[in-house]
Amino acid sequence: MANSEIGLFGEYQRSNWIRLRTMILLRWFAIVGQLIAITVAQRMYNLQLELGLCYLAVGVSIVGNLVAIFVFPENKRLSETENFLMVMFDLLQLCFLLYLTGGLHNPFSLLVLGPVTVSASVLTLRSTVILGVTGFVLVSGMVFYHLPLRTQEGFILRIPDVFVFGQWTAISIALVFISVYSRRITREMNSMSDALAATQMALARAQKLNDLGGVVAAAAHELGTPLATIKLASSELADDLDDRPDLQEDALLIREQADRCRDILRSMGRAGKDDLHMRFAPLIEVIREAAEPHQDRGKQIVIEDGPGPGGEFGQPQVLRRPEVIHGLRNLVQNAVDFAQSTVWVEAIWTDDVISIRIIDDGRGFPLHLIGRIGDPFVRKRRSEADRKARPEYEGMGLGLFIAKTLLERSGAELSFANGSDPATGLHRQGDRCGAVVEVVWPRNKIVAEAAQPGTALGENVPFSQ
């Protein structure tokens, strides 16, 4: 899924996730609560309410719910406009009830926050602002215009003006704070959900490509010997049948078809068996495989390796996991995108850990974003110089998030830093002064267990469908 597609999906489609049935159910809860409050206030506390108007306001909600139930299917998904209108109706209906029952002298006036919070969670910013402003205007109007609460003896129940002002202030601040808080948390969750979905797609694609690479090797490994035997036998038959042209032609046909099978095996790309020989490889070969797609992009990729303190001299055999290869590939891609001329990939191993550092000679990570690197959809505002240097690049942080997530799933820990201070601008081409990404695995998480000499690998396992 492309970055633009994810952004479009998140911005315009989430309001369509809400079912009409959900909104109807929430409204039924509100209706029951309103009827209970009106009944208790009138029966138990003998408050003199405008019952006709109060029941009219509740009745309008009941009629609206019944119409929605019988006219529309239960699984109808509401559009942005329909969601906005339903929440606006609930806000107006609630404020009308509060107007009839004391305005801000009514302790239930805090419920005005409900519809605005709902809009901040599921609707667009424009709809949320309209609902928030509407709620603020109605709450402000109820400070001065409302029907007072009267007891049976005719006394007016009211709280001191200073508390009314405090109630208005608290609700006004809460309208802004809760809306911003709810919207921020919801967007954070939604962006994380989108990024995780993209990560799963990237991992599935990497797994498929890895499987397809194993198909050819497994088929060639397992069928190469019988095909060679068929070809050899058919060639000997053809030589022995010089006096039988009709049979010699059949033997030559067998040899031709064996060659054809060999060619098919080289180009096949269908699901087959996972070749156990390809489950692990030397560390440097795994790094080369990850960096290969970016070798011809005009930047030099230098791979350096060596044992660290206490490490064995020979490089370790590591597991060729798709998440490891795809994660390293994304990190190399990011380095190539921002490097001036060179990217260094340093592989170091010890008895305890395997470490890979990716360094470029670019300007490094922005200092104000370095603490958020690895979060999805982190976009740096691009300068005019950036647009001229990389007109095709439009980063959203999704690639680094995918790389971080995939590598952490394999047991790695990632750290991000700069080789020098980007603010100084003292960068020379060829210096390791740019961004530094270090990936460290505990050795037992990525190093393949060494098989004993003479031990069979076992049968190849069919791919799961």
C-alpha cells in the first residue's frame, strides 16, 4: 500500500466505518437516561418542568430512531455527512432539554461534551470544529437564556453566579481539551493501525519473494539428478539406435523434453518447497542480498565486516528471515536516499551479539525528529533545496517504521544517531558524518545452529498456503 493511499484511506474513509446501528443504540441509551432523569426530577423531587416540551424533545429522538430502524438496513455505514448530521441533531436535542431544565444550573449540562467528543474521534477536523463552536455558542447562550427549575412551592433552584461562571468556563475548556485529546489519541491509534497493516503487507511480500527464490533452488536441487539421468540414458539410447531411426527419434524426443524440463525449472515461479539449504547464509551475504536493489542508484555501498572483541574469526551463519532482509533493505534505502555519495554497512560480531551499522555521508537526522524516528507517518517539512535535490522523494517515516517493526520482531534492538551535528553544516563528501542506524541482535536470536558433520538437513517442507 503506497503512502498516499494509506493517507487517503485514513483521512476520508474512517468516518464511513460507523454503522447506523451503533448510532441508534447509543441514542437509545441517551433516550432512556433522559426519560429517567425527567421522571425522577418530577416524581421524586417535585420539580415543576415543562413536561410537554421535554417529552416532545425526547419523542423527536424516538421517532428519528424508529424511522432509521425501519427505513435503512442494520448494516448501513454512515457517510461523513450523515454522521455529522446525526451528532449535530443529538447536540441540539440535548441543549434544548437543558434549556428547558435550568441551563447551566442543571448538573447534567456536562453531557454537552459527549457529542463533541464523538465527532473528534470519528469525523473530520472541519466537522469537529463546527460541532465544537456550536456547542460553545449554545452553552454560552444557556448562561442567560433558560427556563428556571422550580419546586412545587414555586421556589427557583439556582446555584450562585460564580458557580455558573465556573460551570461555563469548565465546559468551554473541556470542549477544546477533550476534543483535542480524543482526536490526537484516535489519530495516533489509526496511524499505528495503518502502519502495522503496511508492515504486514511488506512482510508478506518479502516472504513471497523469498519463497519464490527457494522454489528454483529446491526444484533444481531435487530434480537435477533424475533429469540428468534421463538425459544420459536417452543419449545412450539414441547412439545405440542408429539402425532404428523411428526409435532413435523417440529417444531424441525424450532428451529434448528433459532439457525443456530443466529450462522450466529455471524460470518457474510457482509455490513449491522451501529449500533447507537457503534457510541460513553467511552474514555478509544476507547484507548483500538486502542491499542489492540499491546498488545501481548512483551511490556507493561499502560493506565492511570483522569480528569484534572476543568474536570468532569466521563470519557467522545467520538465518535468512524475510523480515530481516526486508528490514535491512529499508534501512539501506533510506541511507541511499539521503547520502551524498557513499553508504557504509558495518557488520560486527562477538560471542554475544551480532551488530550491523548503516552510516551515510548525508546531513543526518533532523535533531528535532531524532527522538521520534521509527514512529509512522513522521513527515519533515521539505525545503526548496530538498525538493530540487530529491524531487521524487516524499518521506512519511513509514519505511523506517516498517524496518524497525520487522527487525524488532526478529529480536533486534535499533538505535538512531548522527555521525556529527547537522546544525554545524561542516560535512565533507566521503566522511561518515550522516545518519547512523545500529541494529543489534543477541547472537542466539539470529545465528543458525551449527549442524553436526554428516547430519542430514531433513526433508524440504511444503509452503503453507
